[in-house]
Amino acid sequence: MTTPLTLTTGRNPDGSAVLKAVGEIDMSNTHAFAAALDDVPDRLVVDLTEVEYLDSAGLNALFARAGRLELVVAPLLEPVVTISGLATVATVRTRRDAEDR
């Protein structure tokens, strides 16, 4: 059974590509998540502010592409991206930081 995950693409006002994820990212839907990440070959903002769960399969998909990603996370995911080390290889902003821009 696949965990519910909605992926939506768009553009920020500055023209940068955005992938917004809503739901949970786990091994049941990581293939779709990774494919959506790969649909944009350049710099990509990944909005994870409405992701309620991110497992190691989802982290792996992010790590594999970290050099070109800017992640926007809610407070719930801040410890996950910090402890995993993802914050050292990808640009990570919190929802608060993104709203201040």
C-alpha cells in the first residue's frame, strides 16, 4: 500500500523551480518522489513544510541530489535534516526563514 503523497511543481516569483510535497515520504512512494526531483535537472526548491513523515528512503533521495536542492522544512523536520547530516550538504531553510524572504 502506498502512503499518501501529493507532489506539485511550480515556480517562485524569482523563476526558480519548486517541488511541493504534502503528506508522508517513505519507501512506498520514494520512487515517485525521486522521479519528481529528477524532472528538474537544475537548482530546485523542495518545499517540505507539509510533510508529516520522512523516512530513510526519502532522505536517501534527497542526499543523492543534495548539491542542487534548497529545502524548506517545517519545525517537525528540522531535527531529521540536521541529525541525518542533510543540512551540511544541502541548503536548508525553515518555514519561518522562507516567509521572511
